[in-house]
Amino acid sequence: MSGSVVPLAVPELGGNERAYVDECLASGYVSSVGPFVERFEREFAASVGAAHAVACVNGTAALHVALRLAGASADGYVALSTFTFIASANAVAYTSARPWLVDSERTTWNLDAEALHDEVVRRAKAGEPLPQAVEVVHVLGHPAQMEPLLALRDSYGIPVVEDAAEALGARWTEGPLAGRSVGTAGLFGCFSFNGNKIITTGGGGMIVTNDAELAQHARHLTTQAKTSRRGYLHDEIGYNYRLTNIAAALGVAQLEQLPRFLGRKRQIAAVYDAELTHLPVTLPPSVSWAESSSWLYSILLPESVDLEGLLNRLEGAGIQARPLWPPLHRQQPYLCAEVLGGAVADDIYARGLSLPCSVGITADEQQRVIEELRRALR
Ligand SMILES: *Cc1c(COP(=O)(O)O)cnc(C)c1O
């Protein structure tokens, strides 16, 4: 057995990354003005099937701007999944809106859209304040069920912002959204290009929308809301959130490889599914109506398994595995946030385990992971 470590998820940088970054250096365009930023936006928008894309310094910044433009403010609250990476909630908090944490459903581990729908309808009938927006996270790359959320939008004008940070390439395959990529069903879709995401720019993010005016406004906010070409005039409080040309150059090169990356991610997931199906574990969500990006392969262990002990054992065997996220209602900054349910998210966290699934993982490395799990769970 090799003594090398099998990493959880590391980037693959074997394409035109170096050539394009060299081009930036040779041209002197290293900052936020430069041809790769617009090219990355154009090619990204085409890739997901959105009319417009706005490149940002990271996914959290993309969410912050999108939520602000969707109407999140100190006057109200935003509904989102309690089972997600903390950045989803931080972006809400940056707008000064209060996060309303919604439990997961069992089928996809995503926000329980039906429970949310029914509670919002109840609040509307009772004359209570309604959420300013719904931020739906496509958790671990699996598309969320959208119909109840789009129904809320149609009935009450509550906009939907998609946190698609983990879900580049995922899509719906049945129903009214069939054929559409995640990120294009809401008013805005936001993506992340952090080092462990489907594609990476080192750090980066993207907002997509089909609304030309909103795209223009988003771009304006990411560039300090500057109004004049020459002078220093600004018409509102903006941010220094625009992606740099160097990062965008990486993004263009990574995007060229997206089909291969997605193919590998899904292949790796299929191998795990086939090999782990005989173990007493719950495999990752899979439904007939959507196709996941298979971003981070994660299973649920039986309750009897000591997760901490298993993580130690895997680490000892040179395998980088990770627990899932503690739900936001268990996290220090959000202990006082309002919660709708929470027991399902608690259970997913208590039993969840993410396994190595880098695009570049070898068949031998994957077999090592599978063998070690088999031995541990026997
Ligand atoms: C990674 C991630 C983000 C934040 O993206 P950054 O680029 O790291 O700022 C937001 N939401 C979810 C669900 C994520 O996984």
C-alpha cells in the first residue's frame, strides 16, 4: 500500500492555465481591467445558459451583491437552508437582513421547499411579514426542488437567489425547468471558484441573471459604484468585488475543461455508489428529475458508527475524509436565528462523511478508500 495521502478535493490545473496567465503578465493586465474578465463572463454565461454574468472576487461576494439587489436589507429576513456552508448565511448577514434557517428534506438534503412554502402561506394569511428573498442552496451540487419556491415568487413576489457555489454543471431533467442549469431558475444564480469547487480561479465567484439591468447594477456595485469614466464620482455604497484579470484567465482555462471535470466527478460518484451499495450506509441523494454536479461525494453512516473514530482511522490510512457542516442553527453566530425545524439537518450532520473525490483521483486511490471503509464498517 502506498504511503501517500489521498486528498479530499484538490484542483486540476493541466490545461491552458499557464498560457493564459502568461498572457496577462506579458500584457501587463493583471488587475480587474483586462480582456479575460469579460471573456470569462461571456463564456460562463453561455456555459450555464444565462443571458448575463458578472465576475466577483469570490462566491460570498457574489451572494452578497445578489441578495442586496434582490431586496435583502435591515428591514427584514431571508429564508435559507440551515444545512450549508456558513458563507450562505454570512452573505445574508452582510445585507443586515436576518437569516431564517430552514431544515433539509430527506430526498436531496436541500432546503425543505414544501415546508417553507406552507409556512410562508400561513404567514401571509396571518398578515405577518414575509421573507424579502429565498436563498436556495444546491447542497453538495444536488439541484433543489424549485416548484414550491417559484410558487412563492409568483404568489407573493418573493425573489429566489440560487447559491449554486457547489453545483456548476448540475441541471434539472424533468418538470418545468427540464434542461435548465442550476443558477438560471432564480432572479440570480451565484457560483464559487474557490480551490475545492468544480472549477477554480484560486478564489473567485460569478453572478448570473437574465435581467440586463440587474446585471449592470451588479457590475456597478462590484466596482465601487463608480459613475464617471475619469473622475472619482460614486452614486451609492459599492464594493471592491471585481475579479482580477489573472484570476479570470485561470477561469477561462478551467471552463474549457468543465465537461471533462464533470464527467470525472460523476464517474467517481458512480464507482463509489456501486462499491458502497452493499455497506450499511446511505448513498448520496439521487433523483430522476435532476442531475447533480457530484461535487463532494458524501454518505450517511449508520447511527452506531463512531464518526470521530472513523475519521481518525481514515486519516491514519492516509485518506482525507471530512464530516459535513454543522447546521447553521448550531453555529455560534447563528444560535439566535429563527429556525424552521432542524432535526433532519442535525441528523445529516451527525452521520455525514465526505470522501476523496478530486477530478485527478486514480482508480487505485479510490479503491484504497473503498477498502478502508469496508474494513472499518465490517
Ligand atoms: C464555497 C461556498 C460559498 C462561498 O464561496 P467562496 O468563493 O468560498 O466565497 C458559498 N456557498 C456555498 C454553499 C459554498 O459551498
